[in-house]
Amino acid sequence: MKKTVLTLCLAGSVLGCGAPEGALDEGVAPEGKQSQAISNSVVSFNSGADSDLLWRNQGTGNMLTWVMAGPSLATTAVMPAVSPSLIVQAASNFGGPTADPDLVLHSPGSTGEAIRFLSSTFSVLGMAPISGTLPSSDWYVAASGDFNMDGQTDLVMHNRVSGQFFYQYMSGPTPIGFSTPLPRSLPWYIVGAADFDGDGRTDLLWRNRTSGQNDIWRMNNTAILGSFSLPGMSLAFYVGATADYTRDGNPDIVWHNPGSGQVLIWRMAGFSLGTTLSVGVMGSGCPAWFSQVIPPPALGTCMYLVGPR
């Protein structure tokens, strides 16, 4: 396991220098076991057997969980609000006191993140700042996963200007190193990460912001083992979550259309689309959104799906 934090210069900025904005420093991490990556593609906020969906109103900071029963909505639960000045970037287990997913939060304009530790009863257990994970404000957290197969949840950082991406390797909430940056031409953006082929390695889900095309890069850490095209999807929809929602052990892709309110699940069979399932409706008449590359629109009662991914 890596023991040191390296230093990387990108686009004139230094990774590992800098500190998070004060808005992120809400306390210290509680004592607890080391982070374990979410297993079996299930990301449940109430310690259940099924993956759940996390919704966010960027204008008010209010948050809501759809507690799922497979691909069906079972009930809803209010999640503690997060300041509208912060953006929810990812949801996974980053070594809090429980095995429940934690939230990665970002303050726009800063180069640091913070992790909010949650319990299965949707209460906040603590906060841990992550200093200097972003080389500059051109970078953002696109998704999370265990990229180096050390049993810890890592972050994938993407550059909204250059198209470069790299992995920030983590040990719980602590950065321990990073990968060499890799390129991909814009307007392709990382919109999710999951082990789509079941080989124990986290793959990357890409979406073209201009054409609506989608594909998966099969990854072995930073080695690209193959690229697999998926059907296109209207830009009225965005990818809101990647986890197993159909109880078959395979990660699925969840879409939301803020204009119509439709919530759809692409049931995946590895790198192939099986069936499309309708989950329900969340709002309507809201502005389109693309991904974490920009914050969700902060308008009225509009709720946007922000994870898990």
C-alpha cells in the first residue's frame, strides 16, 4: 500500500499544495475503521440490501434519499441538508465510523474537498477535510471507485478545460497518491464509475456533451483495456447514479430528465444495455443539467440526482 503523498504539477498548479476553503472545515474525522470500497455494486444509505438514490436541491441545500427496493421506489427519507455554497460530488464509503456511504463535498473556487460521514439513520457523524486534491479550479471530482484495487475508495478527477483525468488514491479520507494524468478530447466527460464487467476493477462511464453518445472504458487502474459503445441518450437526460439497482450483481445506469421528471434505469449486462426500466418521476419543468462538471441549477424546488457514482 502506498504510504506517501506525491506532488504533481499540472497546468501551472501544484497538486498537494493548497488547502480547502474554510467552508469545508466543519470538524475533524471521527475515529473509525479504514474505508472499504462499496462491494457488489450496492450503495445503500440505510444499510439495506438495495442501492438507493440521492437527490439534491442546490438552491436550498436540502437533500432527499429515495430508498429503493430493487428498481422500485420503496419510501423516501430526508437527508441532512448541505450548505448551498457546497456541491455534492460523489457518494461512497470513505472510512467513516460506519460502512454507510459518505459524501464528498466541494466549495467552488477552492482546491480542496471535504467528506461528510453519515449513518444508516441519515445523521451526520462528522466531517474530514481533504486538502489540495485539485490542482486548480479547472478540475472537479467526476466519480469514485476503487481504481488501484487496494480495498479503498478513490476519486477520479477530470479537467473541464483540457479533458485530462487522473485518480486521487485514498486511504479512508486521506489522500495517499495519484496516477499519471491521461487525456481524452472534449466534449467527452466522465459521468460515472463502476465495475461493469465484474472483474474487480473500476471502469469509467463517458458521455459526449454535444452528441449524447455514451461509452464505457474498461480499465485496469490507468490501463485502458477496451472501449465499448452504448446507445445514445437525449441530452434532456443526465446520468445521476451508477450502482446495482436490479439485484443481479451488475452496475446499472440511472438517468433523470429534469424537464419531464422521468427517472429511468438502464439495466446493464456488462457493457451491453439490457432493458430500460421506469422508476418514477422527480419534479418537472426544471432546467437541463449535464454532470458534476458544473453545479446543478439552483432553482426553486428543482431536485437533481447526485449519486451514488
